[in-house]
Amino acid sequence: MTAVDQHLDGIPPLARRFLDQIDTVPGWLSPKGVALFLTLNATRLSNEPLGGVVEFGVYSGRTLVLLALLEPDSPAVGFDIGPPLAADTAARAGAANVRVITADSSTLTPGAILDYLGGEAPRVVSVDGDHGEDLARNDLMLAEAIVADHGIVVADDFSHPLFPGVAVAVRDSIRRGVLSPCAFGGGRIALARPADAPAWRERITHYLSRDRAVPEGDLIEGQPVIRLFSHENLCAPSGPMEDRCLRIIEAACSNNEWSAAAIEDLLARLGDEHGMTRAQIKAVLIDVFGEDQVRIFVARERAANNGEGMY
Ligand SMILES: C[S@@+](CC[C@H](N)C(=O)[O-])C[C@H]1O[C@@H](n2cnc3c(N)ncnc32)[C@H](O)[C@@H]1O
């Protein structure tokens, strides 16, 4: 049984057909992520259609088209800075309610987004655009402003070691008291308005308890969250830059993602996106791996770059 099978009962036939073919659509929605969305769909707090779906960062539409097919009578609007690839996916999947807008989400306002939905607040907002701290915060604040009462906001890559800015932005929303965590699965965190979150958690726990013992709980910013999959790492990186870097590297190691390509990518990102100086990165690497191992990395890197090493 896959992560998805146990959630398929009662979903519309076109959504089911799309899930059968989802591997043919390029994108970043894993079976565990699908399980989270289907869980939310099965446990939503109101059975009334609440006005559709919004996604920031659509790419080829894996997520947007699935959400659109789950609620075919409501509009599903996606925004992406890149070409509207998802329009083709929607047409092939028979999702007539999808609209893909080419736009940088940092230029959008809540009013402009709601206009695309005919003025109705969306029941689901998926935040999956730029994963840097500022733009993740921008997209979350838009989500906070537009999501319907009883609706849900889902942010991707909450604990991804390479995107600590997402966790920082999500934690800020929780600390500001505008969103509360409900569930976590497939790297995605589902958040609701604080008044609705206890009821979401209760229904999700009840629903998941059909198949297994009471699901595991955890805490984010002191608030409970339900984990759909017990082994997923919820320890989102946060804190000062060096500390974050250390956690990113540790998470990369513990997930067995460590490879020559991964280390190169990691070093480039730490330098370019997180403003780490080379000395800071080196200090953290030495902390984690020890002096000898770092000497080997450095030698390997120098060899790869014709003597022009990073350090
Ligand atoms: C991880 S992908 C989205 C994956 C997609 N949700 C799926 O289901 O496969 C991130 C997307 O965000 C888009 N993006 C990045 N920065 C953006 C911005 N400022 N505004 C809108 N979209 C943005 C990228 O073009 C890319 O298509």
C-alpha cells in the first residue's frame, strides 16, 4: 500500500485518474504530500465549497490541478513567475476550473487575488513559490489575508535543510498569532486560523486513527501539530546563520543526502543565498566533520576547480 492508497475513497473520478498519472507531470508533490492534501480534503471543517484554491508557485501544476479536481465547481487560480505550464496539465486532466496567471507573487495584493476568484475567499492556499525567507513571508502574508474562515494554508518545504527561510517565515506567522499548525506530511505543513486549528487537529486525528493508532503529535512554537509520517524530520532549521548552517549540514547528513553533488550545491546555496562567508562555512564544516575530513573536501574541490578552491 502506498502513502496515498488509504485516502482514495470518495474522491472524484477525475482526481483519481490524475493521481494514477501524476508521475508524468513534472513537479514537487510526492505521494506523502498527496496524502496530506487528501487528508485535509477528507477532514475539512465545512462541507460547503468555500470558494476555491490559490497556489503561489505552480510549475507544471501537480498540486494545483489535483486541488482543482478535488473541488471541480470552484475556481483554482495559480500564480507563477514562469511560463503557464500548468494550463496544459489542467487541460489534459480535464480540470476546466484552473486558471494560471504569470505573475511575480511579490507584486500581488490580496484584493487582486480575490478578484481572480470572483471575490470569494479560497478554502485552500498552497504556498510553494520562492523559498527564500522574504518571499516565503510575502506569500504567507498574502495567504493569511485571503484564506476563508475554516480554510487551510499549506506551505511546502517547511523543514527542508536547504530552505531555512521557509521555516523562519512559517514560525513568524505562528508567533504573530495569525496561523496555527495543524498537520505535517511530505515536507508540507498545514496551518489554519488559530480559532479553527483545534477542530482541524481533532478531525485529522480521528480520521487517521481509522488506519493506525492515534497519530503522533509534535510541537511547533509550543503549538501541537500532527505528523502523518512518524519518521519525517520536523526539526526546521532556525536561529542565527552559523547555527542554521550547522543544522542544514546535519540534516543533509542524517537524510543520507550527502554526495559530491549535494555538497557542491549546499556550499553554493549557503554562500549565495544565505550570505555565509567562506570562513563561516569552513568553520561549521570542521565542527561537523572534523579537520581531516574537511581537508579531503577542500582537496577534492581544488582538484575539480583546477586549483581554485573555495577556501
Ligand atoms: C517548487 S516549484 C512549485 C512546484 C509545484 N507547486 C508543484 O506542485 O509541482 C516553485 C515554483 O515557484 C515559482 N516561483 C519562484 N518565485 C516566484 C515568485 N516570486 N512568484 C511566483 N512564482 C514564483 C517558480 O517559477 C517555480 O515554478
